[in-house]
Amino acid sequence: MTEIVARLADIADRYDAAFVDLWGCVHDGLQAFPAAVAALRDFRAGGRRRVVLVTNAPRPRASVEAQIARLGVPREAWDAVATSGDAARVALYQGAVGRRIWFMGEERDRVFLEPPRIVADPVPVEAVPLEEAEGIVCCGPFDPHADPAVNRPQFLLAKQRGLKLLCANPDIVVDRGERREWCAGALAPAL
């Protein structure tokens, strides 16, 4: 039977680690939720339990760590951060979608194109126009507030050329405060 859990503290003694989604659980994209931060600190109290923050952010861990610090999630509330962006970067630099890629995303997401240190011999990758691309890296739409259908002409060309897609964020939408934004997961089905 499913157990409804009102507070992390109610079940904390059963676990040595907590894997906690960031967006919507720890922050709303604009600020941290104080009760969530307190719950994570309490869970870690005494040093025997660990907190791993997980996120579908299409960026490297270090970028997310800086972001959550700005939002008010202190370092003492967590032990590690795992991002879908890091997993996708490994795939990119192992050659999953080719060497010449068309990059979709906001300017702030271009940090995705930095090779991860854990890939010993990264494939050289170059961002090029869609017409020259071997594959597509999608960190998100160019405009997270525009209907994903605005990309239909580019997607049609990509489909006709049989380009592979690497989707760095499977989320369809997120709510940044009170405003809804489209994510890469909303674009991926079109390709």
C-alpha cells in the first residue's frame, strides 16, 4: 500500500540517502523553499545521511550549483548534484550525434558545449548551422515562452535529413515562479 508522507523527517530514519529533485521540490526557479532547505539540513544533521540533488537541467553540475546558491539553497543542505546535462554531455563527447551539431537552447545553456572532464578522449564537437549539422543538441527552445511549433520548419528539415537528436532535458515544462516555460522535452517528440 502507498504511504502518504507529510514530511521527510517522518521517514528519515529509514534511509541513509535521499535523492531529491530540485525544481519544484527545493526551489521554484526564482527562490528556494525554506521548508525544503530546512528538511534537507535536518536530514543531513549528524553527518551520517547524504542528500543528492537531481535535476533535468541541461547544464553542468557546477552551473547548477552556482544557480541554487543564488536561489538560496546553501551548500550545507546537500552532498552532491547530478544533472541530465552532464549525462548528455558525456554522450555528446563520445560521439552520440556526430561532431558537427546544431545547438538549440538559450545562450546561458551554451556552457553545455564544454567537454566534461570524465570523458578521457572527447570527440571534437563544433556548433554549426542546421544545414551543416550531423546531429542536434537540444538544451531547450530558443525562447522558452514561445509555442514549440515555431520550430516546425527547422524540425522538418532535420527529419528530412535524418539527423539524430540529443535531448539534454526531458522535462516538457517548468514553472519559474508563476510563469510556465517550455523545455527541451516539449521539442523532442517533433523530431
